[in-house]
Amino acid sequence: MIEVLNLNYCYRIYPDASQEKELLDWLEICRCVYNYALAERKEWINSRKCQVNACSLHYEYIIPADQPFPDYYKQKKALSQAKKQYPELKQVQSQVLQEVMGRLDKAFNFFWKRSFGFPRFKKSGQLRSMNFPQFKENPITGAQIKLPKIGGVLINLHRPIPDGFIVKQVQVVKKASGWYAVICLQSDVKIPSTKPQGNSLGIDLGLEKFIATSQGELIARPKFFGELQSKLKWLQRRLSKKQKGSKNRLKAIQKVARLHEHIYNTRKNFHYQVAHHLCAQAQIIFAEDLNLKAMSRGMLCKHTLDAGFGGFLEVLKHVAWKRDVYFEKVDANFTSQICPNCGVVTGKKELSQRVHECFNCGFVTDRDVAAAMVVEQRGLAALGLGVKLPVEEEVIEDTPKKVSRADRRNRKAS
Ligand SMILES: [Zn+2]
């Protein structure tokens, strides 16, 4: 199997004063365009809610019945018309502006297909990134990155662009600590992916524990995340008491933004550590495909699944590629309802039920470990490597302390 590989590398950039002003202007224009396009879609949707025979006072925007929904292509096309009317739109590079429409479209798709919330208007300063979707030639020369219309911006290439990769897209992000460029790299040659061979490992992502592996290891979420979250709450409460428009409020906003960034960095760091830890154990790793899993679950926790785990799987994929570990996602449906030892369907478990206990073969293990084992078996079966032999009773004794302690506690409880 061969595939094209995508990598995202994030670098700090240092625009000078005039470039920074230009970038801030662009962000503001993009925000206005975003809000305008969202309002257009919203009005169309609201006009369809209004009954024909009862003219509602709430929906006074009467849009003709035959007018089609302003989708991505229509809105993108309307941009060139809007430019004639509002010349300030021309300040922004046209592709960057088109990307804003794509972004809104994505938000709507998440709303429709993955039951995210209805897209919201962005307040001042809430749109923090812009996408440059296309580059004819390599924009990075020496210590500079050349952005269309902006010109050469100083960049800190703290790690080199790997050989055989070209710059596909550049996302410019304004964070609390400064400006960053997230560079999307694509391999220009097709790289043969790693052949699946050697030890295999299945992992289950959970809400209670971060990860359970088919080897019986449970990796908990680090405690400091909870501490950081409470610190964040405290700062946000303080912020809410500050007077609007005051200098102290601005300072408080800065503090909250910096903490958000710190949490993001800490989480990413943790993800990399776990990914390396897993890749050191096995040559083949299987994980659940979250897109399928999110659909199989209720409204609850979908955001958690997407935000935390999606990011982790991306990291894991990257680390696995770097370390020549074969990585594949498998169907996650019903992984917690099957006995990994004998394959019997044991039925749905309540969230509170932490132990898997098979009525058929008597196999007992942690609930998430059982799910991870099923994931591993599915992955191996999909590769045609056959299902691993059923786990013997002794193996449970060999599992790391964490599990046996949990088991003991569970036994005591029951
Ligand atoms: Zn069983």
C-alpha cells in the first residue's frame, strides 16, 4: 500500500508592525464576511420556517420560495460581486476570503451531520486564523516565509522541513503569545507505508480512563488537567467582574487566553508522550475509528470525543509513521458488547459497570481493556493475519499492577 502523507508543522512567525496591522485588518474583514455569510444562511433557513398563510412578525425577511439555499459555491461566487460593492474586500487575498466560505460550510456540515451546535456569529477578535490554501512555489526561503500580498515574514524554523515534502497550505494563527504559521506539508513522492508485522496492540479511548490497551495497561488522564481547568474557571470568574472596556478587563482577557494556550500545549505534549509510549510497545497499533463511534453514541460526550481523541489519534498516526509502526483504525461499533475471549455478545454495559464478566466463558477483565482487545482482534482480522489465540487465564495475572489493583477493588465491591 502506498499513500501520500500530510504533516502539520507549527512555527512561530514575527510580522513587523505594518505586516501585523495588515494581518489584523484581514482577520477583521474575514470575520465580517463570515458573519455576513452566516446571516445569509440563517435568514434563508428562518424564511422557510415561516408559514405561507400566516405572515410571522419574527421572520420578516421574505425570501422567494424558488430561491435556492446559499451553499458554499453560491456564496463563493457572490464574493466577486460583493467586491464591486465593497472595495475594502479586495485588501484580502481572494483565496483567503474564499476559504472563509469553506470554513462556514464546514461548520454547517458539522452541525448537520455530527450534531454540533448551530454555527454562531463571531464576536470581535474571535476569528483568529486565516488559511492560505495554495502555493505555486515553496514560500520558505532562509528565515522568511513569503505570504501572498503580505510579503516576507520572519519565521523561526526551529526544525527543518523534512526532505521530500512540499508546502501545501499555510494557516496563519494569532495566539495569546504571538503569531504562528501552521504549515501543512505533503510528501511529493508516494511513501510505501509500513508493512504490518510484529507485536500488535489495540487501544480503547475512554472518558473515565484516557486509554486502555489490549495488554491490560490503563493510562489515566494526568491530574494537572483538572487543576488547570479550575484555574481557568477562577480566571474567567474574575474576568466577568471587570468593567467593560477597562484596561484591567483587557489584561484579564490576556490571562485567560494565555492559560488556554498553555492547556492546549500541555495536552499536546501529553498526547505525544502517550503516543511514543504506545509505539515503543508494538509494531502494529489499532485504534477505534471515532467517526463511527461518535455516531453510535448519544448526544453526551460527542464533543469530548472529537476534541480530545481526534487530536490524539492524529498525533499517534504521526508518531507511528515516524517510528515505522503500522497504524490502522477499525470499526468501533459494539466493541464493549463482545467478549474478547470467546466472541459471545455479552450485551450492553451500563457506564457504571467497570468490569467485563463473560457469562459464557467466565472471562473477567477491565471493561475498557476488553474493548481494546476486541479492537485488536478486529484489526488483525481485517489485515488477514488471523485472530490471536484466546487469552489464557494466567495472562490476567501478568497484567500490570494498575489493572490488578482495579480488579481487586472491583472484586471487593461486588
Ligand atoms: Zn466469553
